[in-house]
Amino acid sequence: MAQPWLPRTVPLTAADRVDVNALATFLRDAGVDTNGVDLKVSRFPGGHSNLTYLVQAGPRRLVIRAPPPGAHTVSGHDMVREHRLLQALRPHYHKVPSTIAVCIDAATSPLGTPFYAMEAVAGRVLRHKVPDDVSLDPETMTKLSTTLVDELAILHGVDVAGAGLADLGRPEGYVQRQVDGWCARYDKARTDDVSDLDAIMIWLKHHVPGRSSGPPTVVHNDFKLDNLVLADDDVTRIRAVLDWELCTIGEPLTDLGTTLAYWVQGDDDDSVKSLPMGLTWLPGTLSRLEVVRRWEERTGRSAHDVLFYYVLASFKVAVIAQQIHARYVRGFTTDERFALLGLAVAIIGARTCRALEAGRIDVA
């Protein structure tokens, strides 16, 4: 019988610093049967933030999440917090993968850092190239993009208080802290002067909305197409949502803004289309304005001040790219993918400024 489909992986290198024998012992102590099993560990090459590994223990497949070398942004790389969050959220939102164990002690960790293990969810992840074996025709893309927005609305409908999730975040003053926090992170990660980002920071500080869309919700903070595991036999069906490292409780419009920031339209500038931001530019996909309308319809909330949340999220995406680029510039990683992220920062900054000048989110 064929194994369920999973995204491709690459062999480990010395930079991964994984002690496979020690990992086998850790997993055995956590209840995974590794006796007499040749443990196989490889790394998923996608993603630019935390490291994700595939562990094959006989017929069982696990996934491990760990921070990268040189990571200093604590909230974005706190594996212990991410593990706790997934445990708390899974009973109320079943698209969260099931966790197995967490290692909190870097000194004794088989990876040299804290990490956690979870069950692998088989399925397809659509990244930046159209797969040869999948038809992403306009009808499919319309259904897939609509399903994505509906899934975000379902997440925002989780009863935070009833599920006992309120202590996972601090909703009061959340948006202001987002502005202050991402501006501070950019200043710390700065390697080149990008005038567009300086202008965006000034604008954000003077345009923080004084109203909310309603009660606070679970906020994923990185909800985009390539963080979804899709059914192999039907890519319009979502099996799991990945990458919960930035999740908290707060204003759901920040989540919508993040989805919009990664949403590249077919009429966007070619420089934006060159970025590895997903396949939302394919014909049939909802436009950014259609995403907003669908989210309002499904949540019953008003996406007021959506330009602010789009600009904030675009700035956040640029800062994340800058943080990773800074790790490369400062010698914490030799991954050549990160050398070009400085250009990505400039492209995102330019697109965001075009939206500010036009006063709307659908500017190409």
C-alpha cells in the first residue's frame, strides 16, 4: 500500500545538528516505539523561519519543529509556548496537528535547542510553483481561495473564553503593541536603509485604529496558502493548518491583514509576483477585496480600517524577511536563499507604499 503523500524533504547536513540516536531515545521515552527501528530524519526545505523535520519511525511519521541557529526573536521561536498553544487549541479547532512531546532543555536536547514533536499530517502543500500532477484551473482556485477564507473565519469563531484560551494572549492594547513591537524588531534587524519602511513605520504610528471589530479571537498571525495541508485527492479541502509560532489572542483584523499581505493578485507588479508568496495570482483566485468581503460575510464583522491592517501586516512580512536576511549577513546561517531577502524587503516596502499612496489594498 502506498504511503500517504507528504511534501519532499532533503537530507540532514552538519548545520542541522541533529543527534539521531539521542532523538530516538527521547521519542521512545515519550511513548513512540523506536525499538529495533532505523530512525530516519530529514528536513523540509520550505519555510524561512523555524526548522521543520520529518521523522520516520517504521510506518509512523512524525514532524519536529525547532528554532534556527542565531534566532533571537523569542516569541517567534518559542517551541515550548507553541507546543502549549497547540495542546490547548486542538480540542476546539481540529485542524491543529496532534502533539506528542516537547523538549524544554536545550542543554540535553538532541537538537541543541528546545523543540516539540507532533504527528505528521499527510497531504499536499502548495508553495510557489504549480505542481505537474495537480490541476489548478480557475474553478479549483476559486473554490480553494474561498475555502481558505472560510477556514480563517472558522478559526476566528472559536469561543476563546469558553475554550479556556484567554490566557494565551493579552488582547488589551494588542494592536498598539504590534505596531511598537514590529517597529522595534525592524530597528534591531536593520542591515540596510530602506526609506519605504521608514515611511511606513511613521504612518503606522500615527494611524492605529481606536476601535475593534468585536471581541478578541484566536489570531494565527501567518494564515496563508502554503501553511495549509490540503487533501491529496482534493486540494480544495484543508486537512491541517501549520506554523502556529506567532499565534495569540487579539484583533482578528490583524490576521486578515496578514492573509492579504501574502495575497499576490494576477495584476500585481511583476516584482511582487517574483517573491515566493504562493499561488494566489492564478486565474480564478479571489481578489484581495473579494477576500475582505467573504471574511466579513462569514464572520459577521466589519473589516473597517482594512488598509491599516494590510499595511501593518505587509510591514510585518518585510520585517520577518529582514530578520532572516540579518541572520545571513551576520553569519548565523550560510543558507544562500537568505542572501536575496534584502531585495524582497525592498519590493514589499515599495508595494506597501503604493497602497498607502492610493489609499486602498488592491493596488498592483
